[in-house]
Amino acid sequence: MTMPVVVGRGYFDNGVPETPPNPTYIAEAARAEEIEAAQVELRLKFPPVYREFLLKYGAMVGQGFEIFGLDRNRNNFFMDVVQQTIFHRDALGSKANLNHIVIADDDMGVSFLMDTTNEERPRFVAFGVGYDDYPDVAADFNDFCIQLSIDKMFSRL
């Protein structure tokens, strides 16, 4: 198994470094105060499982998938959950569910959202082209990550 590549401060200063085949990239761990600031800006509380992900990884990009998060180095390598959620809310206007955060997308018009209404048991849903009724796509965060990483999300819709 290949170790994740940490994309920290200065990672791209001398061009793109050589990496192992099919790497998984992680941002540096988010700090508690960054998570708190993100929650305040979005006016919601992240479920514990997502806070743990942010505290451990910050954000993640693998072979064919990405889980949005917080990139404290701001090197634009990772998608920011706050920016993507605000963009999603702005696009939907008054129809936006303010308990949803955007944590991934398929680059073809479908966003994957975490419904934070029930903090202890968040839902994972799809929204976008052909999916305007928010169907469930995963049982929990672990299942979501596995389904996303092996590109099985749409077989569940």
C-alpha cells in the first residue's frame, strides 16, 4: 500500500514533485479553530465523523475521487468545503437546504452532500443533473468514502 502524500506548505515551490504511482494526497490536518470558523461561516455544526476527518486529513484527493475539506495552506490543490457549500447555496437560492454541506462532486454536474440535520447520524445524498430529490448514496461516512473511491456511487442511486 502506498503511503499518502501530504501536500503541505511549499509542496509546489519547485514544480510538481515526483510521486509514487496512483498516490492519495492529503492536506495537512485542520486545526480546531479552523473547523470552528468554518462551522460559524456555514451556520451549522459538522458531524463528529467529519470533524475527525478534518482534524486528521484536512482534505483528500485520490485516484479518481476527492473529499472536500479545509486546506490550511491554501495552495488551491484541494476543494474547500466552505467555498463549495456557499457556491451550492447561492446557486439554489431560497431552495437550498442550509443543513447540507458539499463534500464531493463527480465533475459532471452532480454534487454529493452531507446532511447535518442529525449530527450523530448524517445522511449522504446526491444533488444535480437527474438527482433533484436528494437520494441517499451511502449509509455512513465510511461507506461514502469507500463507494466514492471505488467509483460505485451511481450504482447506489
